[in-house]
Amino acid sequence: MTTTTPAPLEALTRHFIDLRDGNHFGHVTRSGKETAFGEAVQLLDSPARQVLMEFNEHLLAGTGRIDATGLHRDQRGGLIASWLLTWPEQRATNLSPISLIATYGAGFHHPHLRGATIGEWPLNVAEPEHAEELVPVLRTIAGADIHNLVFQVGGDWRIIPALHPAAEKQSA
């Protein structure tokens, strides 16, 4: 057990605190939140490209092409930015590209990240090291699940006990 909160769990806590407190990094207006989202998109550019370059190099034999859409409005008036990795075989079969998508939907309280097809992760574990390698993936899956559970109850952060004021005082 570690005493340091893993980064993905800290990010989830910030996300749920935003819901609880009705703000996003201190912004309460849509305009302020959109400005913060634009800054987040700029900060994500380098890491998103890095991840897609790794996939291109290690899985696509360098045949891929990375395209970034830049920040723009979607059809419903929200904001979206995407980093897309395409390659010849994918284009030939009309499949979606490998996608990293930052979105701040018109009706959303705060932004989200998603991919084009997220749903399944391959499980190939035969040794203890294989299982340990999956810790970041397991955190991502568990984080997505708890986020979606809060979403399923209309964004009701109160299903997360650690966000209750009494729990915050106890952990301080």
C-alpha cells in the first residue's frame, strides 16, 4: 500500500470536487470554463502526440500519420479537440483512427477525454510482471467506471464518500 494518492485518483478527486463545488479550476461561468479548457488542450498537445508517436513507432512500423484538429466548436456548440493516428490499412478499411479526444460538451459541467472505440482491453497475463504492467491500465479502467457511475446518477458526486465534508476533515 502506498500513502501517496496515485495521479489518476487525484485527477478523479479534482473532477468530483468540481461537481460538488460547481466550478472548474475556480471558473463558474461557461466562458471561464471554456478558457480553461482551451489551456488544457494546449497542455495536452505534446503528451497526446507523444503517445500517438509511440503507437506509430511500435505498432504501425512508422506508417502512420498524426493529425490534430485544434480546438473548435462541435455541431452542438461544445468545444472539441482531437489527435488522430491514421495508417494505410486503417484508411483502406474505413475504420476509425486511433483517437485521443478532449471534449467540453455544450451541456456538460466540465470537460472529458475519450477515444473513438474505448470498451475492451486485452488481457495477456502469464507472469507477475505482466500483471504489474497493467496497474496504469487497471487504474484507467476503474477511474472510467467510477466516473461513469457518477454520470449515471446525474453527476451526483455524493456517491463518493471521500467527497463529503466530514470525510475531508477526517482525512486532514
